Amino acid sequence: MAEKIQKFFLPTLAVVVFLMIWQYAASHYTPDLFPGPRDVFLAILELIKVGRLWKDITISLTRFSIAYSLAVTCAIPLGLFLGRCRPCHRAIDPVVQLLRPISPIAWFPLAVLWFGIGNTPAIFIIFMAAFFPMLLATISAVRSIPAINYKVANNFGAKPALVFLGIIIPAAFPGIMTGLHIALGTAWIHLVAGEMLGADSGLGYLIIDARNFLRTDQIMAGMLLVGILGLLLNKLITAGEQFINKKWGINAQQ
Amino acid sequence: MVNGRTPKIRLLNAGKSFHTSSEAAHVALAAGNLDIYEGEFVCLVGPSGCGKSTVINLMAGFEQPTEGSVMIDGKPVLKPDPDRIMIFQDYGLFPWKTALDNILFGLKCRGISKAEAKKRALAALSGVGLSAWAQRHPHELSGGMKQRVALARALAVEPSVLFMDEPFAALDAFTRLHLQDELLELRKKRKITIIFVTHDLDEAVYLGERIVLMAPNPGRFENNITIDLPYPRDRTDKHFDRYRKELFEAFDLVHKEAGRIRKEAEGIQEEGSGI
Ligand SMILES: Nc1ncnc2c1ncn2[C@@H]1O[C@H](COP(=O)(O)OP(=O)(O)OP(=O)(O)O)[C@@H](O)[C@H]1O
Ligand SMILES: [Mg+2]
């Protein structure tokens, strides 16, 4: 019972309180300046009616999936390699540390110069946002594999391929999963930025377009949708992470 | 040489120093000789830091001696070998694999066919009384069960030597006694050579045919005590008590000596800091 209250009732209550505060704050301004929840809800309905909402969501999710999977498929193998090869990691680390603090948004002028307006600059920026956290998480996952695992494999005479596929990959998997989680978050945040700056479709563009027409209700509708989709993606990956941790016997902190 | 046999494992003037970054080399094991015979059950005991793990790691091939050599079956030990399996205090099981898969891993490394491996893994599990737990992951097993799985994994590849570095030290007293008996029981079937590190003197007298007592600063072999008692041994037996007393007295000497050396070293340091 107490568990149920904690899991469903309290979060629902928090959402209701949030909506009330929003409504209260909005009531001090005209809807053009600060729309309330009702205005935003109506704006979402309108977006659905004109057939724009699904199109923008699909485009955003497609761009996101492409960029995120591209970043992951580049970062994981590189991270596995650098995690195992200490001299290589030592050599490359300064470059990584130099590039990492540069905000993906700072790449935008170059991205537009190189790729023009459209899908590619947005994908590029999401890629940059996901790549570094994924890379660093993979490296640290490999490096924190307990030495005893290698000792045992070595003792039984495991071949290098078996050590890689049978020890390194599964032992690093929970850490890689954490990386996927973190990268998903940063990538999603930069999706909007990427689309605001260099695209003519998608949720980010929806927000910019609404600003151009001074449709504050649509701006907030776009923001809310970005938040909701981010939340759903996060739920999805958390479920995956918990499944892995359970299987690996890691006590996940809820 | 005992009974004219040649030793299975020989440490020939073998020593190990670690070169820590700060100062001079640290001698973990002063050059020394030790012979272990085929099928022998040898317990290594000694105060903490006297080099027990160093010795067993040298014999298992995880470390190389900085002087002298370690020979097994007449050949120098250059790297670990599946014919000689190490059992660790913290089990060394792969947490993402079930008990059965952990055992299968060792057999897979040996290139044994799937069907044959499965048969042997299940037999090994039943040998340690864990048939019902084949599909459980290590985190679902108690410490004693985990060590049984590790033991089954080792025995499944039929090694001729088992190295055990304080294998039961993390277990509660009851489980420890159980596992001691199980280990002796398993050894009846196949007489493998066992080198067993422990800091529990009772355990050493209960298990070992011979006890090698080590002393610290620098780590070295101090004393050999042969326990000439048949298995299974009776802890309340008067002969058992006699060996126990002998070992405790020998250990006490080593222990006091270690304490004296440590005090001296501290005394020197105090004087040094006083100036
Ligand atoms: N990798 C290493 N680098 C530096 N010094 C080491 C290393 N391994 C062991 N030593 C040192 O060598 C000495 C012997 O260590 P060892 O682990 O063999 O002792 P031990 O008898 O197994 O002790 P314990 O009963 O605490 O397990 C210790 O002084 C230890 O600090
Ligand atoms: Mg030790």
C-alpha cells in the first residue's frame, strides 16, 4: 500500500500541483505572453488537427535515432579498444578531453557551412552530443572490469576472442548501459538545439516557427512535447538498464 | 626426495621483489627452496604479509620470480596453465553467467564439445551437491555455494594441481567446516596435488599432509610440519591436539619475532623523527 502511494499517487499529485502553479502563474499575464495549461492543451489539439504534430515528431525521432545509433556504433567499439589498450588511451585522451568540453552547439556554424540546412547538421549535432559521453562511459566500463575475471579466463586458457566476447563485453555491459542512458539524455537535449538552428522541420523547428508567428501557446506545446518524449525515452532505457542489472546481479538503486 | 619420488612442484632459490615507485625494492619472498610432491596436500600458513599469496601466485604462473625459478613437472612455469587451477577467496565467478555456464566456460576454453561439456559440468555440479542450483546466478547463491561452484568449475577440467588462496576465509565457521570435509571427500576420488593457503591454524592441521610455516620481513619458509594422521581426522583426538600444539608453538615464535622486528623498526623511526 505504502509502495503504491509512493509509486503512483505522489507523482500524480506532483503533476497536479505543477499544473496548478503553472495555471496560477499564467493567470497574471495575457495568454499571448504566458499561456496556461489549457491554452497549451488546445494548441496541441490544433497541431494534431492540421496534421503537423505527428509529422514533426516522426521527423525528430528519425533524426534522433539515426544520430544516436551512429554515435553509439562509433563510440562503443572505440571505447572497448581504448579501454583495453592503455598506451592508446594515454595517447588519445588529451584530444578527447580537448574536444569534449566544446558544446555541440558551438559546432553549429561549421555544421551548416559543411552540410547546409536540413537533416545533416541536426544529426551531426546530436551525434556530437551522444558520442563523447558514450565513449567515456565505455572506456571506464572496460577499465573497471575486476582483474580476477582476466585471471580466471587466463587460468583456463581462454583464447583472445573468447576473452573479448565472453568476458570483456558482458563484464562491461552494465557500464555501457549507463553510458547509453547518459548519452540518450544529452543527445535528446541537443536534438531541439540542432533542429532550431539548422532544420526546417521537427520539434525544434516547430518551436522556432511558432516564435516567428508569436504563437506562445505553440512554443510551450513544443517544449512540453519534447519533455514528454524525453521522459518516455528515458523510461524505456531505464527499463532496459534494470533488466540488465537484474540479470548481472547488480543491485539497482531505485 | 620422499620415497624416491621426484617433486611435482619445485621452488629453486625462487624469490620475488616488488619495485614500488617510492624506494628500494620490497622483498615479498626471499630466495628459498620448496618441494611439493605429486598428490600432496600442502598448507601454507604464516602471519599476514609473509608472502603466502606471492608463493602461490608464483607457482600458478600469475607472477614471475625475480630470482631463481619455479618448476612444475620439470618445466619452468612461465604462465598460468589449465592443468593447474587457482581458487580465490572471492570465488572469481562471472556474475553474468549461471552456475552451470560458469562451469561450462572452463570446459569451453579446453575446446571440449558442447554435449560432452554439458555432461561434465552437470556431473561436477552434482559432485558439489548443487544440481538444483544450475540455473542460478552467483548473486543468488550463498558464499559457500559460490565457492562450491568455483571448485566444481576447477575440477571439471580435471587439473593435476589445485591452488587455493584462503578459499574458505570469507565463510562462516559452519560452512567452512562443511567445505573442508567436502574438499577431502572430493580428493578421495582423484588425488590431485593441493596447495592451500590459510591463516586458520586448525584448518591447516585438519587438511594438510604437510604444513609449511612462513615468516615475514622478508617473507620466507620457516618450518615444515608433517601431519602424520589418516583422514578423516578427528579434531578432538589427542594426536590432532599434539600437532595443533606443535603448530601453534611454531607460529607463536614467528609471530613474536615479527612483532619484535616491527617494534624495532618503529623504534628506529621514532628516534629518527626525534632528531
Ligand atoms: N603487487 C605488489 N606490489 C608491491 N608489493 C606487493 C605486491 N603484492 C604483494 N606485495 C607485498 O609483498 C608482501 C607479501 O604479500 P602477500 O600478498 O604475498 O602476503 P600474504 O602472506 O598473502 O598476506 P595475507 O595473509 O594478508 O594475504 C607484502 O608485504 C605485500 O605488501
Ligand atoms: Mg594473501
